Amino acid sequence: MSMTFVEKLLSNYAGEKNVVPGQIVTVHPDHLLTHDNTAAIIKKIEPELKKYGVFSKSLPIIVLDHVIPAASEKTSTNHKVIREFVKTHNIENFFDVGIGVCHQVVIEKGLGLPGKLLLGSDSHTCSYGAVGAFSSGIDRTEAASLMLTGETWLKVPDSIKIMLNGILKFGVYAKDVVLHIVGDISASGANYCSVEYHGDIDQFSIADRFTIANMGIEMGAKNSVFFVDAVTEIFLDSIGVSSSSYNPIFPDRDASYLQELEYDLSEIVPMIACPHTVDNVKPVAEISGLEIQQCLIGTCTNGRLSDLKVVADILKGKQVNSNVRLLILPASKDILEKALKAGIIETLIKSGGVLLPPGCGPCLGAHQGILAPGERCLSTANRNFKGRMGCKDAEIYLASPATVAASAIYGKIIDPREVMK
Ligand code: SF4
């Protein structure tokens, strides 16, 4: 029987010869990711934890990233509770304040690998499809139960095949591709589906694939995945992961899909998601000239070295507009160190950027760069819901790092190709 990626992977984990969409399977994931919300999760199972402990000390991956450094007594107390939990249960994979955004850390540390199954109490857990893993978000109650038992159930998703054909034009990036797709199929267009990317994929780095997989949830997908190729192998080798430590999974050629979509990459232009939904997408040129007060470069969507480099190349020798605050948020300490070494951070700061510690920063609206009523922020993040950056009377626009950098110079939204040419 021919199978898609997700059908093959879940049949492996369920110990079944084959599975079909809609079937419920019981699985033992390789890892469970939690972040600052670990405190709330372990609170749900306090008595059971005392009696039985965690299922396995290698199952959880805990990263403090959402509100770091702690912004209040409440958050610092939560962090303290989590550190005590980590010590008591000898949790192997714990990353304290300053290491980075959880999803970046999972990939960087080689914890999300091809053919593996990871679940996490964060909706952007779908990011690890960038390296050929099945990964998906679950809620906190499910995460609590998984922490104790090591087991959970999944409904086998239908699969959608997306063909990306052709070559991206100058000034157009992976973020524009995924915004274009979300705008086309809508925020619910891939609801509970496994999205597979096929076609001319070798032009996309792992950082690009991460950006696209990360936003799978913005089209409702259960997971989204790129298949292992030379780009993946070189990346994994660069972080010390040998090919003998993973088993890539590929769909069968004649696997059956709920839907097959095709995009000509050469026709895609810089795109922007307008308030207040991620699928309210337009070409950047259509809203050119709209004034902005804050720009954000970073988050798990676009805080990687290649993103910071694009921004530095555009800003070099120029100044951020005096009406704009440009916040720079490397996705991890490792990225920050590399950007420092390459002189990227110096360029960004000299141009007027404000450097924030590696983490989620203002993305979730809890601290660092909360917007005022009536303000507009142009961000490289993945969500622009009303109130997302802490103020329900502010507007958030989402675009590529190039669009954000170019617009920061003018204080107005602008197609980056106008600055880059
Ligand atoms: Fe969530 Fe934003 Fe943090 Fe990513 S950077 S994990 S989207 S809060």
C-alpha cells in the first residue's frame, strides 16, 4: 500500500503495517517540548509526579524563552519552579534563559531529526518539519499526561502535496512564499492536514525551510515537512549529527493526497500579512507608503543568521528612520555569537537597531516592545492577531526580514526591491 510521509511515520510509531487518514493511533513520541508554560503543565500533575516521576528524563525538552529575563515576580517564580523541577527529575534537555527560542534550540541542538516524532505544548512545534521530522503542537493537559506516561494518541492526518516549482526572483524570500501560500489557501486551508513540500526545494536552506514549516500552523496544518536531501545532510553534519543517527522517511511516489497544489516561485513577489489575520495577505507594493512606528526582526520565524545578514546588508551605511524603533532579536545565543563575529550586530546597532536577548521577546506581547494604541508594527514574526503584541488597538503587519529592513529606513512600508536594486 502506498503511503504519504505522515502515514509511513505514524505506522512506524504505532507498530502497524499501515495506517489510513482518520485512524487513531497510540504513539510514544521521541520528545515533548515545553517552555515557560512548563510551570502550568507540571502543576496539573503535582501529586502524580511525586508518586511516579516523569516517564523518562530524556523525553522533555524544556526551554525558558517566552518571557526572559523574567518581567515580573510571577514569571520569575514560574522560572524558579521549572528549574527546581528540572533538578528534581534530572531532566536531560533543559535550556535556561538566553539560549534561544525553543524551536530554534530544538533544531540547533540536534533534537529534532529526520523521521522522529516530536510533540510540544506550543503551536509552532511544527517547525521541525524543516529537517524531515513529524512535529506538532498539543495542549497543556495532553502535555501533562505525556510527561507522566510517555504515550499519547494522534488521528492520522490527510496529506496535502505542495509543489514549489521554479526559482525565486531577487528580493523574494521563503517568508514571501509561505505568506503567499497562507493568503491563497487561507488560515484554515490545511486544517489538520500534513503538508508536504515537493519540487525545486534545493534552493531553500534549512533556515528557509524552517520559516516555511514554522508557519504551517498558520494554514491550520497538523505538521508540515521537507524531505531530507543534501541540504539537510550538510546542515545536520554541521551541527555534529551523523547520518547514522537518523532514518529519513519519504512518501511513496504514488501516495494519495487530499489535495495537490502547485506554485510558480518565479511569479511570487514580496508579500505582507495585514491586520488582523495571517491570511490577509497582499503584495507589499499594494500598501506601500503606510507609516510604521516599530519594526521587529527575529522570532522563531525569521531570527536566524541568514535573516540578520539580509537586514545588515540593507541597513549598512544607512540609518533607521527617526520615527521608528527597530528591535533586533536573534533566535538563539549561537546565532547571536555568529552574528557578532561576522560584524552583523555592529552594523545593525550602528544603523539604530536595539538588540534584545535571544528569546521570544515582543512576539507574544508580554514584555519588551509592547505597542501603544494607534501604533503600527512591521514584524518578521508569524502572527498578527489583534492584541498579539500587547495592545488591542495597535496593528501588526508580517513580512520578510528584507521588507522590514527596507521599511525601517523609510519609516514607511516599502517593497524591499526598491532599496536593494
Ligand atoms: Fe511563539 Fe513567538 Fe516564541 Fe515563536 S517567537 S515560540 S511564535 S512566542
